[in-house]
Amino acid sequence: MKNIPKLELHLHIEGAAPPAFIRGLAAEKKVDLSRIFTEDGHYAYRDFNHFLKVYEAATSVLTGPAEFARLVTAVLEESASHGVIYTESFLSPDFCGGGDLGAWREYLHAIEEAAEKAERDMGITMRGIITCIRHLGPEKSRPIAECAAETAGGFITGFGMGGDEMTGKQRDFSWAFDCAREAGLRLTTHAGEWGGAAEVRGAINDLGVERVGHGVMAIDDLGLVDEIAENGVTLECCPGSNVFLGVYKTWDTHPIEKLRERGVKVTVSTDDPPFFRTNMTREYELLNKTFGWDEAVFTEVNQNALAAAFCDDATREKLANRLEGTS
């Protein structure tokens, strides 16, 4: 499973920070973050809302472009070790300069340089999806969308939204998504991880996204599932994350296979892998063990990801060749 070439569409760059990396950075800065780690060195939190607080505490030591460059290198090295050849990572100007465009450009330059070096050295390609943070509110999403619009193209290929899905409605953020769309960015948003099938419907109908982050609770509305399949909307499924957080109690109750059987284009990602004690190899192993997914299904899922990737045609062609083993 480890050596299968993989494409990942749903990865939070800060949430993918190895705990050892954050502990080391905190030690360099003489910041005490011991409260956010377990005795054996993992991230420690009680529930989803506490996870958000621990996540923000971990990012507090990422205070400049240089730290984000180091973070990108660490994350891509880990991903590449599990066979990932392409990753789309969520990047938030809220964490990179507080939404100021000038500061964001400096962070982006450092991030992009690190990603280019990783591609040369490790063979993994990265593209960035700028995200606003839902629980900060619609007004805060506007400068983030403007940062996205001003730096769209090349490395920055998409726009989305993360954060607490239970805050507000998808349509509250229409201005930000319209701004990003007009700049030529492709759109995704977190929905249907916690807020039910109605959130998924709102994401598609009100924001016009072509992909949905998680989206698994759509299974509770089979009419919606059929609409998703018919319209070719792709779901960025993160089963390990969902099970770890208790969205579904066990792997065999996760709906990813039911969605796939009903014709939905599902993909596989890790979300915030060290927080959820997972990686892409483990996801594949558990999908094989739980649902009997074999090489044919993993090929299908990676082809879904390839078709839905927010990258240019030249990059897509290179990735297709790598999936087929021709380069």
C-alpha cells in the first residue's frame, strides 16, 4: 500500500505538522506548548472544538515565512514517504500575516520555494488552496478572498473554507467565493462533516463548489447523493479523520463505500494526519481491510482525484503518466 502512487486533495498544511516539528520549533522559541501533547508525543485534545484550540496553539509558533517554508518541507517529506505524488494543501492567510496582502505575499513566496524544492528533491508536486476560516465570520473571509484573488494562478489554484461547520451558513460566505471564482480559482468547501446533508446541499447550491471537503453526511439524503453523482461533484473523503473524531464510530460504519457504489466520485485524504494518528498508507490499508478495496478501486479513486485536481493540464498529464508508471 505504501508504494502505490497517490493523489491527496484535502490536507491542512498546519494540521499536517509533525508533532516533533512543532515541539522543536517551540523549544527554539522558548514557548511552552507541553499542554497540547500527550506523554508519548502526540497531539492531545478532547473533542472537535478542543482540537481547533490545540490546532491554533500549535500554529502559534509558526510566526514567519521561514517557519512555513520549513513546515512545507517537513510535511511534503512525510507525504512523499507514503507514496503521495501530488497534494493540494489548504493555506490560510489568517495564519500567514493575519490577512494582510503584503505579508501574505511574503509567506506565499517562501511556501512556494519550499514546494518547488520538494518537487525537485522528493518528486512530490504541491498546489495551494487558500481557505477562509468559517468560525471567524463572513467579514473576515473577504480580505482572505482578496488575498486569493491577488495571488491566483500557477501555485495558487483554488479557494475554500475550513473551520467550525456549525457556525453560520454556507451562503453567508457567498461574497468571498464569488470573488475567488471571478479570479479564476476553483472552489471547494468543508461541508457534511458535522452539519448533516443540508450543509452539503448548501455548499453546492449556494456556493457553487465543484468539490466538497468530507461531504460524507450526504449519505443521509439519498436524493442528494444521486444529484452529487449525476453532477460529477467530487468528495474529498477523509475516513480516518471521521472515525478518529467520532463522526462515525467505526471504519465499517463509514459511508465511503456506499457513496462510491452509488456512483459518487470519492477520493481519499488524511485531513490533519498527525492529529488523527494516520497517514495515506494507513488509510489505504484500512480501506482494503474494511471494504476489500483492491488495486482496481484504488486506481479508480486516484483517477477521480486526478480529474478533480485543481491543477493545469500540463501538470495533470505528468501525474497521469506517473500513475500509469510511464515516467
